[in-house]
Amino acid sequence: MKNRPPIINVALLLVLALAAAAGAAWAYATALRAAPPANTAMLEIRWHGNGIILQGAVRDVATQHALVEGAAARLGGEADQVVDWLDITPAALPVPDVAALAAVLQLGQEGWHLQRRADDGWLAVQSPGDARSAQTSELLKRAFGRGVTIRLIALP
């Protein structure tokens, strides 16, 4: 077999390098799509426009129903003003005390916004130091468990 000219060897090496880079880029892009970003809210609740939006993931249908019913009770039974974008996912974050979270839904006021991630979260309220906010903070500790830190922050 005759030796190839060096230019062909270089060209083959470049083609192999490009194929390897394309494969690595594809694997990286696939991994990004498979895992949600770390700052994505796993459970989000917003009180606005005389309605309540529930968004994220819960572990079971019973939890979903308890949250929707709690939100409807806050709105005087107006279930059509509850937007339920909750996915049922067994791998979702646990809610050890769903009744406490349903009570939070009833205490919430226009403009409140709750975001909960794996180990922490926050609740934006009008007055973080008032009695309603303090009661809500205690309910959130029961709802999510002591291992989840929930901060109260002031709405802008």
C-alpha cells in the first residue's frame, strides 16, 4: 500500500475531530434538555387577578386535588378561577402536610408569589413582618418540612 500524502492525513484527522466535536455537542445538548435548570421552580403558586395559579409538579392526584380545592375555597368556591398547571410526577418534591399548604392558599393575598425548589424557596408578600405573613411562614414550615428553608421577601 502506498503512503498517502500528508495533506490527506491532515484532512482525515480534521474530519475525525469535527465528528467527535459534533458528537460531544449533541450529548451536551441532550443532557441540558433532560435535566431542568437548578433555578427552576419545582412548585409555584401565584395569587393574582382574583385568581390563583398552581404550577409545577406534585407526587399524586390527592395532593393536586387538595391544592386545587384549597385555592377554590380561598376564592369563595370559584374553581374556574384556579389555573391548575400541576403535573403528577412520582419524583416530584414531597409535600408532607398538604393541609397546611392548602391553608396557605387560603391565607394568600393578591400579589403573593410562592416558589419552592428542592431545599429552599421564597414567598413574596406585601408585609413580611405582619401577623398573616408570620402565620403563613409557620404553615409553610409544616407543609414542606423543617429541611426546606422558606424565606419571606417583600413584594416590590
